[in-house]
Amino acid sequence: MGAALFAGLSCAFALLELAFAGGRPIGGAAGARDVVLAELNFLLLAYAVAARLHVVAASRRALAALAPALALAPAEVAREVDAAGSLRGRWAWGVAGALVAALPPLLVDPGYPVYDPRRWTLEVAWHRVTAPLAGWWLALLLGVVIGESRRLDRLTARLRPLDVFDLRPLDPFVRQGLTHALVLAGACAIGLLFLVEDRLGSVAILIGTIGSVGAALGLLLPLRGARARLRATRNARLASCRAALASAAPATAEDGAPAGATPGRFADLAALEARLLALGEWPFDASTLLRFALYLALPLGSWAGGAVVERVLETLLDR
């Protein structure tokens, strides 16, 4: 859907350019930059719409995969799946996002009437209109990420007893966290492409910082409850193991030779204690961290990609 929306907006834009400007930007050299900004707004809008749908679909898959590990009736699980993607205060989220997206032009030209339609060229009109729409859908995307994270956090209280050495029942939490991190890092990467506009450099850097922090929170928020549950289970087993160690410790004679009858059991319990202490508090492994690091590299790559896109588009538009 995102690709179709981007293609549709780009085609409509191109047709109007051909009709009113003969295929060349109405604003001249400055208009070429406005063409780039308009296309980036199209891309951000299409991405936000598609990413929100992807998060909702991933959440429904995660909830269905969690069903065997939840102490819930099938009807209750079905209700949770059906409710995935619901967002309270949807209009408030959208309006807030649109207002935030409308701020950058005011910050760049504080004394210029940037929202006076009489001063707009065709290219400026497109990105003035689509920027608030992109902000609206980005806010809805963020709201859904937060809402689904809270849903998974709440459901950890209904998990069946965990085996701390077999965390496969928690895999859906990890996958959903990675999904959240990926879509937020992707939005950040597109936001950094706005560096093609020199005066928006500070705004793009702010987007990059917020996006990177958001990606980290997107990974961790769905796992917060799972982490608490895992830590409580591990601590309970560790306390039980240490109590058993205290009762199974072999007595020693004055010469240091073992006088008890349970050295083998003591060794087993000591090994179990070491395994429990070696367990991490978060239910993911090195491969998860590697994937997350690759996701964070997406915004960094967009710095170089933005320069390439700018050069290519300017070359095409200046012919």
C-alpha cells in the first residue's frame, strides 16, 4: 500500500509539473529543491501509512503465537488479536503530529509568511500540504507502537510459568520489539534525507536523535514486562538453589577430607547456581542485538544516500 501511495502522489505531482511548468520546476533552482522536499514528504507519508499497517499485522501474529503460553481462554486471545491496532485518542494523536510537522518551515523562515498560499509555487504547495499529512500518520504510527507495547507488557502477567533456560515462549515479544525498532529506524532514515535542504540540518539532526532513541525504546518497551517476569523467576530459582546448596554442603573433617555424603549433589547445585547467575535479564541474545545494530545503521546510511538522491534529482531537473 505504501508503494502504491507513493507512486500515486509522485505521478500526480509529475503530471501537474508537465501541465503547468513543462516538466521544469516553476521556482527555478529553488524549485528544484522544493521538488526534492515534496518527494520526500510523499515518501514519508507513504512509509508511515504502510509501517502502521505492518506493526498492526505483526502484533496480531505475535498475539496468535503467544496463545499457547498465555493462561487465557481462546475467546480472550481472539479479543486481544482483534483489538490490535486500536488507538485511544486517535484524532488527538493525528492533530498533534500534523502540528509538529507544520513547525519546521516556521523555524526556518520565522519572519516569512510560509503558510500564505499566494506565495506558494506548485512545488511548495505540494510539500506544504503533504507535510502535515505525513506528521499525522507518523503520530498514528508512534501511537500504535506505544499501544501495542503496552498490550504485550500487560499480557506478561498472564504468561504460564516460565522455564528460565527455555525462553522460546518469549520469542513473540522479541520479534515485536524488533519490528517496532525497524519501523522507527526507517522513519528516522527518511527524516534524515531532509538534510538535502541545508537550512533543515538542525531539524534533521533532531529527527535522527529522536528516531534512534525511539528505536531503542521500540525494542525494549514490549519486553519490559517479560524482563520483569524473567528476573522474578530467575531470582526465585536462585534463592531455592542457594537454600539447597546450604543444606547439601558436605561437612569436612579436621584434615579437610569430605565427611558428608552429598558431594555430587553439591556440585550439581553449584553448577546450576552458576548457570542462573550467567543468565541475562533481557530475553534476547547476541543475534537480536546485532539485528538492532543493523537497524540503527539505516539512518546513518541515509546521510550518504541523501547526498546521492539530491545530486541525481538536481541533475535530472536541471537538464
